[in-house]
Amino acid sequence: MSDPTDLTRLTAAELAARVADGSVSAAETAEAHLARIEAVDEKVHAFLHVDREGALAQARAVDERRAAGERLGPLAGVPLALKDIFTTEGVPTTVGSRILEGWLPPYDATVTRRLKDAGIVILGKTNMDEFAMGSSTENSAYGPTGNPWDLTRIPGGSGGGSAASLASFQAPLAIGTDTGGSIRQPAAVTGTVGVKPTYGGVSRYGMVAFSSSLDQGGPCARTVLDAALLHEAIAGHDPLDSTSVDAPVPPVVEAARNGTVAGLRVGVVREFRGDGFQAGVLQRFDESVELLRSLGAEVVELSCPSFDRALAAYYLIAPSECSSNLARFDAMRYGLRVGDDGTRSAEEVTSLTRQAGFGPEVKRRVMLGTYALSSGYYDAYYGSAQKVRTLVARDFEAAFGQVDVIVSPTTPTTAFPIGERVDDPVAMYLADLCTIPVNLAGNSAMSLPCGLAPEDGLPVGLQIIAPAMADDRLYRVGAAVEAAYQARWGHPILEEAPAL
């Protein structure tokens, strides 16, 4: 169980309760986590920027509100690590790229503003694959992040910094973004909880764009309830985002507090296993399916044939959209500028700046996307990929006509060694094999721990998928699974993580 004297080991819900009843101050809570960051982040490298002064000012403001008798929100005073893809007024926002090094945004993203409005204390900005392009956080221009279970292994990507901050107890909450699995895959390999909400369920305003039809911000935490509380804080309609869903936020907190699978139909997709899946991952997944059955769920075998083509479709759609989105980084308006010595044209300066400011993976995807969108190739590549996307959505629609949720392994393997796949993009892309179909269809999904792989003792993630705007089903099932596993283990899975 958590040490009640160590604030960094408590859940977000426990910390919020202590701040609310005055048994601990928000400032003390922030100081404890800042001290933890100072002690361990040199090894982990979860953070790109720690905003000590800003965090303490936010924490003191929460304490003043409590002292004045103001009713606090359910997460007021709880520290959080924010992925460095959300603009934060006056705080560096680099998106893991040299091209935005030193940029101080003049405004807050909607997610950032909602966190502040909720009294959540933002500790700083976390490391990530450059422009969220990657599955390992090795593509950050500022160096890789280590997995707290084994610092020689990757923490997942693109949001590896956010997941690592949770697994190393530097923050109880974090925010990530998920374009093809970048919340769920890091959660799986670090033994934490990550949720990709329904597309449009969380505002993208102020979130630096990678692939606009796929990108989705979401909550990261160490427990299902903490994720639900954070989900509720950041979700909801935003008129500043044209893709924002104008509908009530699903009752995610209520679902997390009342987890059950009794009477639910749970689908298992045939295409989510086979060659390339680690034996220990499949073993833990099969155990999870049996656990769901023992808790009263009906397990239904499904086939979704288009899922086999989803990876290829994604790696045409996402690069095509990124080639368009990244055209704005032209050295003229903000960020890095190279070669502006008065002798070169604007086009030459733009070219030199992009050459110096973008890393290899970003360049690879921009070139791939530009080619796929070029005259004569659009229909053959991008157009065909969009047709596959439609087939994926139809397969999900047919599946959800038979079941309430779908479960699968989150990733085919546990965390692989840093550097192992850096020169093999295809092998790297395969890490998102199980997560990508969800983004193509716009559905909601969660990853939560389901044990350790016997081969290497590293965490395995169970993915739960629900239809669009049925995010509460994720929390209902996730809370039931979490409670059953904790009863079996006698503690949360992170209690087993090696100490830093």
C-alpha cells in the first residue's frame, strides 16, 4: 500500500482529499513533487522544463482559496505533468523540436486553461517524440526518456515523458496526446493508466497539430479513478475547436467509482494477435480475458478484417496531414531562424531553418506525406488510405453491434531497449499495431496494467475499446479489472517497479 507519509506515493484522489480537509497544503504537495523531480529526473529525463515558480504560485493560490472557505474542485492542489505539445502562456513549448526551442506562447491551450481553472498544479512540460512522431520518445531533439522499470528501455511514445513521470512518482497525474496510440502505448509499457477519449471529446485548441483528424488529448494517471477525475476536468465542448463534440461529457467518474462487468459483452478481435506478439504479452492478455469472464462478462470472438490494413493506412494519412500542418514552420513568424544574414531569400531561409530544426523522423514523414498528396499519387495513396479508414470504422460499427466493449493487448511487446529499433522505422511503427484502428475510427480506448511479462518482468497493458461517446464504459470495465487485479496482487502494479 502507499506510504501515507510520502506525498509522492499517494493517488491524485487521496492528495485532493488531504488538500481539501487541510491536512496538507497544496504548496507542501507541490514541494514534495518538485523535490522528487530534482532527485530522480536527471536519470529519467521525463521533463523538458520544470516550472518551479509557476507551480508554487498555483499551489499557494489553491491554499488561499481553501483558507477563504471556497469550495475546491475534485483535483484542486494536485500536481500534474503536461506534455510539451500544449501551449502554456509564458512557459516554453517546444513539442520536442529544435524548431520551437525558446518559444514562449502568448496564450494557454484550452486543456491548459481548464487545468488551471480546476486548481490543478502544473509542474512543467514533459519530453516527447518531436511533433508527437514516434513510439519511443527517442525522436525528441532533447534526448530520450528512460523507462523507470528499466532505464535502458523506452517509456513508449510519443508521450513517454508523461508516462515516465507517473511511473517514477514525479507526478500523480499527466496529460498526453494520442494520434495512433501515444497515450495508451506509453501507459502499457510503464504500468500506468492512459485514456484516449472519443475524438473531439477534449479540445485540440492550442495543441500543436500533427495529424488533425487523428490527434486527441487525454488523461494519464496511476489509477482508473484518477484518470476519470482528470478526464472530467479537461473534457467538454470548446467553441474554439471546430472538431469539438457539442455533447455532455460521459459520466466517467461515476463509472470509475462503480466498476463492474457483470452482464457486459466483451469482444476479442482475432486480428489483434499472431506473429510479432510476445508470448508473455499474450499470456497476460489471455489471463485478463479469463478474469473478465470470471467477473460475469460474456466473451465474444470477433473478426475485423480491415484491421490488418489499418497500420498501412495510418502511415499514409498521418504523414499527409503532418506535411500540411508543419508547413507553418517557415522561420518567418516564430521559432528558429537560420541563415537570415541579409543575402538569402525567404525561401532559402525557410529551407535552411527546416533542415536544422526538424529531426530525421519529422523529415521522413513530411516527405512521405508530401509525396502521397502529390499530383498523380493522391488517389492511389491518400485516397486509398481513406477508403481503408472507412472500412475500419465499419468493422468497429459491426463489432459494437455485437459487444459492449472490445479488449486486446495494448502493444505487441513490452518495452524494448533504447536504440534497438531506431534504424528500423517499420519495426518501430509496429508498436502501434493494436492502437491505430481506434484513432482511424474516432472511438475511445484505455490502457491499464494487467501484470508483468514472465520473460522480462516488464509491464503489460490491457486495452479496452468503447464506441464514440461511450467513454464511461472504459472506466466501468477498467475499474472492475483494476480492483480484481489489485485484490489478487495485494497492491498496485507500480509497487513492484524498481526504485530509482
